Amino acid sequence: MSDILQVVCGSVAGTLLAAALFWVPALHVYNVAALAFLGLGRMDGVYEAMPLLPVAGLTGLIIGFALFNTLPAILLAVPDESAFFTVLPGQRALMRGRGYAAILSSSLGVMLGLLFLVLIAAPLAPWVLPAAARVLRPHLHWMVWAVICFMLLSEWPKGGTRGQGGWIKLGRAWRSLLAGLATFLLAGLLGFLLFYRSPLPVAASWQSMMPAFVGLFAVPWLLTNVIGRAVIPPQTLVVDRLSVVTWLRGGAAGAMGGAFAAFMPAVTGGVGGMLAGHATSQRDPREFLVAQGACKLVYYAGALLLFLVPGLHLTRGGGAWLLRVRYAAHGFHDYFAVLAAAGISGALGLWILPPVARLAVRMLAGRQCRGVSWCCLLLVTGLVGALTGWAGLLVMATASGIGLIPVLFHSRRMNCLGIILLPIACRMSGCGHVLAAWLRLV
Amino acid sequence: MQRNTMTEAHKTKGAAVDRNPAQCPSCERFIGTDAVCPYCDADSMRAPTWRVLRWGAGLLALIGLGFLYLMARHREPPRVQAGEVGSGMNFAYVCMQGTLPRDARVSVRGAEVEKLTFVLEDDTGSIPVSAYGKTAAAVVARVGTPARGDRILVSGNLRVGPNERVRLVVEVPAHVRILRRGDSAP
């Protein structure tokens, strides 16, 4: 199969697979990609005969994830009404019947992020990034610590604003903040256990973090949907006009956050988006939605592209780590082939997103999310059990307990990222094994 | 302050279903996510499942972490041989034992040790082993530079690269132990 055909087939297949799968909640692109690579690995000679096919397919999956994952993130994240003022703009839009408009706003951000990546960042990357990486490498460890400190210190109290002053009011104010700190530390401890003495079978090490991430982020979301009785309100398919200024501001902020997160080790797209939002003083909820879409795309696709940049070959993100096992980058030919795959995937994904979103809205509006959430909970539990065994289920259960804390105490779910931020920051600073020895793990 | 009792109207199930959960059922002020009204100390009358879940989540997290910690403390890194390593073991923390077919190499920049590399050979094959930066310097300070013929026990992270090229990366200096020096050692 010629290289052009591999790129086209791979990107189309990846995008269509993403469209079929990623509007199921709790399915992550790296889990699906891992299973796909496992399947391809069982087919003799695929990687040798068609090396660009899996790379293009992974690109299509990632771009498709950035687009279609917005569907469950908005449509199946119905908050309790009392928490309305602490929820994200996407959820607020859903409760006001404008979930479809929110999905399209986010997809406009994805489009802007893709244009930034393909037309601006990627052509400059081979000349700028290798030098930037050499300069920044000795400083990355304290940059990660700075991100951690900002993440923890920037959380604001969500209680203690009403009633008579005193210790009780102070306690109510600090409850969510202490819950956030506890989440970060407990997740960090779990991270140390998984990094230094993982209980998972050795043969399942390639998915060592999957049970933890499923437990920290997916299970609490699904569990609260199952327990709650919230109904997705009726939705309108009317779409607001979005001004060019709002679109560009949101897209630029999201692209900045995504690029920062893609380059930095251990920093994910959510953290990058939070930093960019603070840096650009975002207030408009539509701008926030556009920024989220741009950040997600630039983070996931950018992290993959960093592995392919000639002269750099930086491994960031689960996609690059998966690819690295089977594939060695071959210079500008492969780099531009992947950019082409990104463009094809983006165009196809943006074309099929609106009808898929309309179908999802028609199917889900006016219904409870309990049924879908039950099915997804069983699906992810089965997946974790099948890939990692009972030890993985124990890790998932523990992580679920940790992940429920921010949901129930109204603190930031981002603090769960302590599972990778804390061990990696300690390791980069050279004190990882010291702390592990103090914990008697080594 | 004594908790105010609920008014009769709010005790009926129908009223509870129609009631805005963000409002106090007693004084009807906005209380948001508070479980107890900060103005009149009335209970928010939210479903008890959520309160049970709060305590349950914390207990699950602490008990689960406790079990995982005990498992970790009593679990040695699994012992594997070079020929057994596959792509599924990427990132695994394992222990390997073998002999060096040739002297280890130490890369130095200025006065600092930058990198230590050697090949570990056992009955099933061989695997390159690396240590970087301060870890490499600490290994060299503790056990010296491993030489040909040395029998070594080493633990580290497996890294699987393109074409399933595998290497072992040492993270903890104390996890490199020379069991027996080779013929070339003084």
C-alpha cells in the first residue's frame, strides 16, 4: 500500500472509529488506542509492511477523540441543581437547553486548535523546539513544581459565605479546600505506590496507570449519574452566533494551554487549560468552551506530534509512548505525513460531528442518564478487570474513593492529577527514590 | 444553636419533590451545596445517599490505600529473565540477575558522572542497563564501575522502544548490587 493511501485510510478509519466510540462516556483515546495496537500487533507484518497506517490511525483517533468526547462530557454531566453555580459552562448550557450549541462551540475551538497546529506550530517546530527543549530541560523540574503550587493555591473556597461569622463559617470555607489538598496528597501517594511497587501483574505494566485513571475520573462521574436522579432537560438545536473575537480569544488561550501541557512532562490538557484561562482572564462562558476544545486538540495531537518532530523525538502523552514501542520516526517524510493525516481527520470529523451531535441530543434529551451510566460503569469495570486482573480492580476501587472526594466536597477534580504530578516532580528533582525509601517502598 | 424543626408543609413527599434543593426547606433562603442551613441550622433534606457516599468515599480511599501500601511493602519486584521481556512489560519495575560480558561504560561531563551503561547477560539473553545523572553517580560511588565477569542483581524500570528494543533503567542506586566480582576485579 502506498504511503498516501496508508495516510488516507488510517486517518479515515481512526476518525470513524472515534465517532463510533467516543460518545460513550468514560472511554479514553489511550485505552482504545492501546487495544487497537494490541490487535494490530497480532497481525503478522502489519507494522513492517504499512508503518504509516497505525500512525495515521492513531492521529485520526486522537483528533476524533478531541471532537466526539465533547458529546458525553456535556450531555451526560448533569449537575445537581444545588451545585449549579459551581459547575462548568458546558453543564450550565445543558441545563438551559443549549447543549448542542455548547458542543458546536467546543468543536469550533477544536478547529482553531487544528489550524494553529497544522499551519503555524508544526512548520516552525523542527527549527524552534529542539533548541527550546535543550534550554528548558534543566529547568523542567521546578516548572512542574510551580504548576503544582499554582494549581493548589488558586482554588477558591466554595462555602462559608453565608451565615454568622466564626469558627463554623471558617470551617465551611476550608472544607472544600482541605478536600482538594487531601485529594492531591492521596492521589500522589497512590502514584508512588504504582510507580515503585505496582501491584499489577508484570505483563499488564503497559497499562499500569489505566485502572487508576479510570477510578479517579470515570467511575465517580458515572457513579454520581447512577445515584442522582437528574434528567437531561429538553434541548434546542438553535445555535448562537459566535463573534470572531470570542472565537479567536478562546482558541488562542486554549492553544497556548494545550501547547504548554503537551511540552511539559506530567502536565495534562486540563491543567494547561486552567493555566491559560487564568493567564487570559477568561470570563465569557462561550470563550471558555472554545478554549476547552482548542486545548484538548492541541494537547493530545501536539503531544503525538512532538514524538515525530525531526531532531526532537520527545515522548509525551500515552499516544507517543504507545507508538514508540513499534515505530521509529523517520524524519520529515513521516512528520508531514502525520500532519496530512491530522488535516484529513479534522476535516472529516468536523463534517460528521453536527449530525452525530444532533442524533445524540435527540436520543438523550428528556431522559435520565442512569441507564447509559450503568452500562458504561459495567463496561469500564470489565475492561479494567480483563486487562489488569483483580489487582487492577483494587487499584480502580481505591482511586474511585479518591476521585469521589472532589466531586462530593465540591473541590477541583484536577487535584486527582497528583497521581502523576507528585511522583514525576519528585523524580525529576532527584528526590523520588528518597521519598520512596522514606515510605519504605524501595 | 438548636436545630429548627421542619414546617409541616415541607415534611410531605410531594413538597420534597417540588422543592428546590438549593434552598433551605425551613427558611427558604439560598444555601447552595451546604448540608445544613447556615442561617437557621435546618437540615437541607437532601437524599441521605450523598452523605453516606461522602463518608464512604473517604473510607474507601483510606482503606484501599492501606491495603495497597501493605501489598507494596510485602512485595518484592518480580524477577524476570532477559528472554521473557516483551512489549507488555513496558514501565514494569522488575529485578534481573546476570553477568556482565564486558566492562560497564561511564560517561563523564566535566567532573560529574552523566551516564552508566552495561549489558546484563543471563541464560535466556541479554539486556542493556542504564542509569543517568545523580543515580549513575550514586551507583558508581556505592559499587564502583561494574566490570566484565561481575555477577549483578539489579532492579529498575523496563523501557520498550521501537522494534521491541528493551532496556532496563535504574531509578534507585541501592538497587544495583554486585553479588560476585569477576576475574578482572582486584
